Amino acid sequence: MEGRMEQQRGLLLLFLGVQLLLMGAFLHQNHNRHSLASSLHILIRDRPMVGEELPFLVSVSSAGASSQDVYANLSQIHPVDVSEEHLPSCPLISPYINGPLKVMIPENLTMEQVLEKNPLVELGDQYWPPDCWTRHHTAVVVPCYGQDQHLRHLLFHLHPFLQHQQLHYAIYVVNQVQPEWGGPEVHNTAFNRGKLRDVGFWEAMQEEEWDCVFFHDVNLLPEDDRNLYICDIFPAHVSVAIDKFNYKLPYHGYLGGVFALRPIHYLRINGFPSSYWAWDRKDHDIAAR
């Protein structure tokens, strides 16, 4: 009889032990669910609000949307009284982004005016956000061929546009000049954009370890600073909506104007074709690559 009672007592203790284990597992599961829910709440809260554009997406200004001068809030960006090592990280979405922009270029614009309007841009057209550490480092390569007025307009507009986005950036202007010694006539009059892009890329990479390179036509001005000048994991055609094409691609496979590559993308396509003089076919070649 005593042996049977001991056996029953043992079974009862085992049963109670199993119950306690099940209860502990249940409480632990509920705690994990609560923790997961809290984490999701934090992640969701940190995402852009409705209407804010995500990186890498090109948006077109909505009809009737109010536009602002590209210099409207540039005065809000200024150095802070903190050492560089104690600067905070820049936010995911810059607080200086305006959205749709008015393209307003002063008459008879000079390079001195461009410099005066952008005092935080360093010598060599390089800029670091003065109030935070940025995670994005973008080189902008602009091939030119005697388009001085277009270049002044682009620099006047693009510098504040990029500063809104809290990027570390530099603009590399690569200019093709007429050789004094003459040479074949076609080489004196035609534009070799591929060679200029190659030169710009290698000059930029010698100066900094850029993680993104934008190749930018000198006669295109961005109209919405929510179109971020940063790279995705894939190459990106940025100028997919241009006013002279009624904000539509002129044809399938078009790759002109502005596009973005990571340095590894550039190396994988072996740079740009340098055998094309004048304006045709080189963008088709790059699109194919």
C-alpha cells in the first residue's frame, strides 16, 4: 500500500511539473509576441509617412502641387557647435526636403553668384552635411562640351538640391575642349560623351571611395528633391520623366539624361563606349550592357 502511495505521489508531482512547464511556455510565448509587436510598432513608426517617397523611386510633381524655390530653406542648414566625432547620424528622410521645386535661374548668372549662394560647398565642388554624419556618398559626373551657360544653371540648381538630401557629394565637370593642334575634323566638332564619363569616373574614384556615381547631362535640372541622388542595388535610369518628352519615356529602352551606377556596376559593364562621336547610339550601347 505504501509503495502504491509513493507511486501516486510521484505521478502527481510529474503532472504538476508538466503543468508548470506548459504554463511557463505559454507565458514566454505571450511575452515574445508582445516584444515582436513592440518591435513592429517601432519599425512601422520609423517608416516614411504616407506621401513621402522612398529612396530610389522617381516621382513626378503632381498637377497643382505648390512648388518652392530650391533655395527656400537652405539657410536652415548650418554648422553646429559639436565636434565631428559627436555629430549624430543623419535621419533616414532629410528634414530639408521640399518636394516639387520651382526652376528659377537668375538672368546673366555668373559662377561667382553660384559660389555666393552655396557657402558650405568646399573647393572642388564637394559638400559634407555640417550637422550630421551621412550614410550616402555620391559623385556626380557631368560631361560638357562648351556648354558654359547650361553648366552655370545646373550648378546653381543642383547644389542646393543635393544639400536638401543631406548627402556627402561632389560634382565632377569634365569638359571637352577643341585641340589647338587641329586633327581630324570629326574629332574637332563632335562630342565624345563616353570618354568624358570614363575620365570623370576615374578622377572621382581617385579622390574618394564613392558608393554611388550619377552620370548627369548638363542641360537637365531635377524638379523634385524627393528624387534622391543615391544608388540602389541595381543600376537606375533616373531621368525617366522629362518635360520636353511630356514626362514620358520617348521610346522603350531609352537610357539618356541622368542615370546612376554603383562603382561595381561600372566595372562590370567595362565603362562607357568611347568610339562614338556626336550624340547618337552611345546610350543604346550602355542600355544593352
